[in-house]
Amino acid sequence: MHIIWYGQSCFKITLQAQKRSKQWISLVIDPFSEDIGLKLPKLEADIVLVTHEHQDHSNRKAIQKDPFVIDGPGEYELRDVFIRGIDSFHDNKKGEDRGLNTIYTITTEEVRLCHLGDFGQSELTSKQLEEIGEVDVLMIPVGGVYTVDAKEAAKIIGQIEPRTVIPMHYSIPGLKIKLDELSSFLKVIGEKNVDAVEKFSAAKQNVSGEEMRVVPLVPQSKKASKK
């Protein structure tokens, strides 16, 4: 399984579709529009997950190949890929300010991923934690302003106890949305000299260590041209 990040909460995940099969399946999560200052490359996907309907998360038209779109809570199974959408809020006022958000878990190849979307609650509820379950790779917003900030993200990581953390939704070059820097999050969790990587390969053998690790990714997007 390979995970690539394009900025904000947008990822492409490529994985083997079925046991003993050489067929691969691709998922894109939260494709964004160029209005935010970043441009996606041409992307194809079999499945698109949308956590909520804001412009920096729901640009379905950016994805080619006529994908199957999931944009809310529920349970789904496509070619040995098990996806669960879980209700949550985009703010800490039960959605009063920014509405609803869907958390997704993706289980396949004996690995469970969790993408929190624009999670804005100060903490997860016991019901949400139960539905999320054990997590190998957690994709969590850390940039504050519209989501949890560094300190709140650290608290949520403590609730979930994932084996690997991929931070997302923070300030990067070209992004017009003002968010906190990744360095704020790394300082809070006590990480130093963490190098970002182009791609993360999430196999069971490399996400099963006892100590949690943080893996920042290099955004694979370009600055959008001025219109």
C-alpha cells in the first residue's frame, strides 16, 4: 500500500485489490479546488472519499476514471477494501459553526488507516473511538484555525494510539488558507529532526512497531496559476 499527499487533506492511496491478485485499486481522499492556491496533478481513482463539502475537500470533478464516490457515514466493501464513514463535527460546537465531518477508516492488506478529515472536536467521543477501533496509520489535521490545533491533535492521538501518524492540513508553500506550521505540532509532541518523505509504504510489517512514529509527507501538488 502506497500513500501520497497533495496538501490539505488530500491523499492518494494505491493498494492491492484482492488477495493473491495483481490488480491494484486506488483511492483519493478530499480532492481540492485550485481556489486554495494549489493545483492537483491529473489523478485517476477507483474510489473517492469526501469528508465534507467545503471547496478544499470536495472537488470530485478533479478525479478521472468515473470513480465510486463515498461522501458520508456508512459501511462499504469494494474488492476486499472495507471502508467505514463515521459521524463527527467540523467544530467544537456540534457543527454549529462549520457543520458535519466524516471520519473514514479504510481496512485492507491487514492494515487499518484512519483519515479524520476536518475534525474540529476537542476530543473523540467513546462511540467514535469504538467505531474507529485500532489504527495502524492515522491521518490527522494539525494546523488549527478550521480544525484541531497541535495540542488538540496530540490529545486525540493519545486517544487513538495509532502506530504511525501522518500530519495533514497545515501551512505549506502556495496555500492561500492561513494555517499553523507543521513545526508547531512537532514541537508539541517532542519530535525533532523529522524528515518528510515523498511516499509512505504502509505494509503490516512496517506499521506494527511498539513505538509510535510520525511521518510527514512532501506535498505532491504545484502552486496554482493565477487566473
